[in-house]
Amino acid sequence: MNYSLLDSINSPADLKKLSPAELKQAALETRALITESVLKNGGHLASSLGAVEIALALHYVFDAPRDKILWDVGHQAYAHKIVTGRREAFKALRTDGGVCAFPNPAESEYDAFIAGHASTSLSAALGYCRARKLRGEDYRVAAVIGDGALTGGMAFEALNDIGADGCDVTIILNDNDMSISKNVGAMNRYFSRLRISKGYLGFKAKTKRVVSAVPLFGRGVLFLLEKSRNAVRWVAKTNKMFEQMGIRYYGPFDGNDLSNLIKVLKEARKLKGPVLVHLLTQKGCGFADAEADPAAYHGVNPAGAVGGKAFSDVVGATLCELAASDPRVCAVTAAMTDGTGLAGFAEEFPDRFFDVGIAEPHAVTAAAAMAAGGLRPYVAIYSTFLQRAYDQAVHDVALQNLPVTFLIDRAGVGGPDGATHQGVFDISYLSGIPNLAVFAPKDGEELKQMLHFSLMHPGPLAIRYPRAFIKEYGSAARVLPGKWEVIRSAEPPKKKLFKKAVKKIILAVGSRALELALKTNGADVINARSVKPLDFIFLDAAGKEEALIVTVEDGILSGGFGAAVLLYMNQKGFLENGARVVSLGLSDKFIHTCSQGKAFKDNGLTKENLQKILDD
């Protein structure tokens, strides 16, 4: 597509110079650039296509970066990036040298707050309002929340505080009736009533006629506001919640009608106190395939990408097998039905499938009580999102020793989604929790065995795995806590003159580490599938042989698997007697690279480095 108009927009100041007709053309070109770049490089397509007009209208009305524009579920913010001086870098989206997948203040002064996880924008907005007040500054704050983020409990905590505070903030509710999977829960039904109310539909048509006849700065636009609050309440006659919290509610409005949206936001920006503007948008707007199936186009893989076999497919199929034979089996997810492989389970066992929305802490505590009530719940969740439910995993699951199984998807280096989506902390933050066993399968067959084992396990269990695995290694020995598996035995070390032969062992955690370990030679390769508890019998034998043990994991070293092995070997006195432990993993830094291979190389997780350690 010809981006002649978009090529002239290098900042919001350029956007403000455009006529209404040019603004509509800018929206078309922005939408086309998003589609072209995402289909090439991968990324979040449907969400950002639906929010193009919101981004353009916000930058047309507000004065960023002085005014703070905050995004919730940052994959809505692609248009925001494009019109804030990152147009060319956007063409290399999610690659090293291109823009981040989510808003990041380190990338641009227009990104007021990082936004890789959901339900955070309202808390951040209130924080900015309080900073503004205490520092005696004068700027506006606008927060965009939507794409399911209002199902998160943190958003309601913030709404409660905002209403009590009474600060000047404009809240944009981007209501596309979707998160990643179809929105669920009472809040979705609540907004659905607003969307379909006869009062609203009739009033919307009338409002459009009125707005079209009123000058830009007239009394119209629906902001009949202060002059006619009863009319607004008539539109949203079922809506009491926001106003009872001290937040004025206006809408719903068509969030893809750019010219009217600009008028609405201009009026909202003038108002004192907290204001919520409810916008209805079409997820995938402008791209027919994404409009028809927004879930399929939520996350798009790069063109030509070839992945391995998905662990999530094994999860979905195996849970269906277990559920067919055991009525206690239930599946729980937090708005990630498709991503975690549970779509088939949801269809086959709808009464035992629970999508709680973007509410990870609630998901875990509810699962704990389900287990206490006699069920066997499986919580399927991405590693980076389980971080949000750490207290619930400790207090509600592990402390009560309840049989909840965590299925931790996207564990390890996350790749192009960047720093906010790296699943590299779970081994460290889970290993310190008493009663909780942690497994890492080498392939799909072993994951299946772990799931069958989990049904008999009396306490909590976490099974972590990356998105895909490369190959099946064949049938495994029986899966048990504290029992590892020998994948390859090296030839016995040859005795050297005046020097003792050293047995060399690689302890590999998970499919990625095992793949790396098998590229080396001269060492036993062990599938350390039981991350916690360790295989103490194996370690005792290795310590007595004064072996060189190299641990390999795609998680952070601090508090990780290697640290646990080193601690045990030291406590047993094996290190004093000649045994050595060398740990390979990720350093104490956030991973900002978009390339999984580069992240591994930067942290020494390479065949060459591992072989060098073995040979020294």
C-alpha cells in the first residue's frame, strides 16, 4: 500500500495538522501497515486493528508525552507506536532493531508505562495523578483499558481507589467483547446489556443525527453531559456501578468512528474528576479474516515460521482422556483457552471447564477450593502470568497441600514478545515453595506420563514446558518425583598418568536444555525431569565419584535448579572431596532481545560453551 500520508506523520504534532478526511486516510494507512508488518513478523493483530481510531483520537486530543497516555494489554498499542515516531522501526516489529511488542518507556518517551500484562493501566493512571498533585504539575492522564482487562481484580481495586480519590483522569474502556479468547463472566454480560439495550440503540441513532448537525465545539456530541445527565442515564439505565463508585460514565460510543470519537474525547478531557468513556470497537477491524475469527488472529506467527510440536496440544488431548475416565478432572484457565490447548476440552466437557477471565489470582484460589471440595483441577497458565498468582500458589494451594496441578506453558525464554513475556523465573519462584513438586518434560510422551501421574499425586504439582518440543525421544522410564532418567551414557573416562579420570555429567532440565546437551560429547546426559525434588540418590553417587556436574536450564540461575544442586552437593560435603558443579542458565538480568537464539548465546547456553566446560 502507498503510505504517502502516514509517511508524513513523525509525531502527534503532525497528526494534529490533518483535516478530518486526512485523519480517516491516516487510519486506513495505519491499519494497513499494522496488517502488513504483523503478517510478516508476527504479533498481535486483531486487538491493535480494533484500537486504531482510539490511538489516533487520543494523540489528536491529548498532548503526549506531556499528557500521560497509558495502555492496558499493550498489544492494543501498535497504532500508538506508529504515530509517535516509530513508523519505520515498526516495520521490524518484534525483531532486534525493531520496536518492542508492548509499550516500554525505555523505547520511547511516549510510552508512559510498561504494559505487557493486563489490568494495570488504572493503577498506573492513579499513580500518575497522585504524582502530579504532590509535585504541583499540570498535565492530563488517560488510561485505555479493554480487551478483557476489566475482568482482572486489580482493575477493580484501582477503580475503587480512583472513585475515592476523585482525581482528574479519563478512562477509555475499549469494549470489543473479547480478550484473547471470548470474554466471559458477569462483567461481560453487564456490558452486553449496555450494548444491546433498546434505549441505547435508539438513542445512538438520534445522537448521530444530533452530532452531525452540531459544530465541533457545540453543546452536542452526547455531552448533553452536564446539561442532560438524565439522558445519559437513560442510555445506560442498567448502569449504576461506575457512578456509585464516584466515576462518571458516558457511552457507549462507536470507537471506530474517528471524527465523532475526537469530539467525545475533547469534551471528556475538559471534565474534572474521574470519567469513564465506554467505546465499542470491532476486534480485527478492517481485515476481514481477523474480524471473522479474532481469536485466531490475536497472536500471529511470522510468515514462514516453522515450529516444533506444541506441548499445549498434548495437554489438551491428555486432559480429555483423563476427564473421560475420571469425573473429578476439571480445567481452569485465565482467558487463554486456545493458547493453553484447552479449546477441545472446553467443547467436550463444558461443565468442567472454567475460564475465569484475566484473573490469575482468582483462578488459583478457586482451583484450590475445588481441590479441597474433592475435584482434581488443572490450572493451565503461561509462566509469565503465573507470577501474578504467587501468593495464592503459596498460601491457598501449597500450605494446604492440595492436589492442584499447574500446567505452565511458555516456560523459558519467550522470544519476540520481549521482556514482559519471558518465562524464565518459574523454577526459581516455585522451587522455594514447600509441598510443591516441579516437573519439566523432555517431550510430548513424557508430558503425557506426567499428566497421568498427576492424577494420583496427593499434593500440588507444577509441570513446566516451552511452547514446543523438537522431537520425541522414545518411551521414558516411569515418571516419579525425585527420579531422573539417563538419556545417554558416555564411555567411562580413561585414566590419565598422574591425573585422576573425571566422570562428566550433564543434568538437563526440559526439552531445550536436553537438545543442547545432546550436541556435546564425552558426558553422561541426564533428563533432570524432576526439578524438585532432586534425585538425591543420583547426586549422592555422583558426589562419591567426584564427578564434574554441569546443570543446564533455560531459567534464571539465581534460585534455580543449578543452585539447588550446588547447595545439596555442598551440604553433603561432596565439593570438599573433589566434586564440581558448574551451572548454565540465564543471568540476573531481564531479557530484552527478541531472538531466542541470541538470548541463549548471550548467556552462554551454546554447544561450544558447554563443550568447553566439559573439556577443561
